[in-house]
Amino acid sequence: MTMKRVIWAILALVVFVAGLAVTGHAQQEGVMTEDAKLEVATLAGGCFWCVESDMEKLPGVVRAISGYAGGKAETATYEQVSGGNTKHREAVQVFFDPAVVSYAEVLDHFWKHFDPTDEGGSFGDRGAQYTSAIFYHNEKQREIAEASAKALDESGRLGKPVVTSILEFTSFYPAEEYHQDYYKKNPARYKTYRYFSGRDRYVKDTWGDEAKPKARKATPEPDAKRFVKPDEAALKASLTPMQFDVTQNEATEPPFKNEFWDNKREGIYVDVVSGEPLFSSTDKFKSGTGWPSFTRPLVSGNIVEKKDRKLFFVRTEVRSKAADSHLGHVFDDGPEPTGLRYCINSAALRFVPREDLAKEGYGEFIKLFE
């Protein structure tokens, strides 16, 4: 019996406390249609619930789909694969934007979230269907994958040889609906499974903070498009008193009495003065503080952090780069994957809903919600 099945049996006897928070954007199911701007990586690292969850947290990854890869059978279901009847592995197809994250960076993130030295399976799940593999889609991916595996092996970081197979991609069958985004649909069961499997303990002991996703890359703007901040009179004329006081005088708006603290719509948040993109609803979470809270910036290059010593203790102030607007503060008590809480004033933000992104000039971020 695999670890996954054991955990399911244990869970049947346990009553979990309701109300566990589920963060992140709930994406539609099914195979993504072709997009010329996206590339795909097909990766097997044990339980696909975990691989999907870990890979979706990497900036630049638009979508991850759980499924079955590498077998020769013309069909694959969970029962067939679990029974060893199809020779497929549990795998995940990762759709990513190469303008934000490279294939090599995708693999670097992948290596740090499973044990590539395990020949018999993955943590508590044993059997060929849980063994690891990278399925390359072209020669360039093969070369990058082989070089990446060789570099990891020669680093001696893992203490044992890397045994992850690097195989030519042949086919991929999306897993059943209930397996997709499992960590979002069943957070209690998923967290319990990860805990008992030992995956999180392995990642922490082996990689520590190195396993955390790196911040999104900033996109440099041409000189002609650089923002020129208006003078004080113009700002007072274009902003409400609260917006001016927050962005220019570092004031703090009242909690629970501001525009976006409970906003649940899909879209991005931009600087109210300059319009530079700052945060996304995909990274927004309910913190209970009464202010909009995010786990990370949308574009890290648009955020500037400074020490704030105005109170009896030191805080980290968050400002926008182009407009130099005071936004709020960042704290280290947030949820995974970053452990950060960007506590931001609504008055410093303007919300651009998903449906208006293209017409307002933010079309590059539409892919976050597909």
C-alpha cells in the first residue's frame, strides 16, 4: 500500500477543523490550448499533487497540470497507473513564460522539491509510477536537462548520485478532475499528506531558503516611457486627500474601511500615481488585518524597501520605484510560498480588473489568469 493510500485511510478517521485558508488563484481545468508565448516542461517527481503545487508557485509559471507520462498504453487512469498496468509515471506539465523564467530555472526549482537520488519511488510512495523523470520536448531541452542533472550531481549537494531519468517525451494524459489543483481543493488532506510523506522535511533540511521561489523579473521600460512624477500641486489635484496623505506623507488608512481590503476580483493592483504594476490578485490573501495583503510583488523591480524607524521598533517600508509612493510595509509572518506579508494601503493602489488588462495596457499579465 502506498503512502498516499495510507494517508487517505488515516484521514477517514480524523475530523479536521474547518476554515483552513486556501491561497492562490483557482484555475480552470483541462489541457491548455497552444500559446506561442508559452513553453512546456513535463516533469515527474513523485506525487503529482506536490509537484503541481510546488511548480505553480514559481513566478513565470502560468499553469501546471497533473497527469501521467512516459507509458506506452493509449490510455491512463489513476487506477491503471497505480496498478502498474501502463508503465506511466505521475507527472506534471508545466506551462511557463520564457520571458519571465527559463527552462533551466524551471528545472532548478524542480530539483529542489523532491529527492532525485531515490530509485524506488518518492518518499512514502513506492513503485515505478512514483519514480522521477524529466521528459524533454526537443533537443534544446534535452541538453539543458542533462547539463542541469550533471551540475547537481557533481556539486555533491545531495550526498548520493542523481538517478532521475531524462527521457524523450512521448505522451501525456491529464489526470482526473479531482486530482487537478488538489492542494487548493482539499488543503487539509493535502497538508497532512505532505507532512506524513516527509517531503517538506526533506526540502527544508536539504535546501532551506534556497527552495523558495525567486522574485519575478522586472521588465525594463524604454526611456521614452519612463514615468515623470507630477509636482505637488498636480498630485493634490488628481488624488483624493487620503491618497495624497498616504502616498506622499506616509500616512496609514483605517483598517477594514478602505477600498480593497476585501476585494476578491481577479486583476492586478497598480500604483495610483504612476500606474506601475505592483501586485496581483493571484498573490492576495486574507490576513485579517483589514488591509490588502499579498505574498509577493507582481514585478519585484517596481518595489523598493527601506528601513522605517518611526515607531519603537524597526519596520520595512515598501515604496514604488517610479513614483516613490509610500505603499505600506512588509512583514515576515505571511503564508507560503514566500512567508511574507506585504501589508499595503488601498489608497496607494488602483485596481485593474482582469477583463480590462488589455485595453489599459497591461495585456502581458493576462496569462496569470488563464
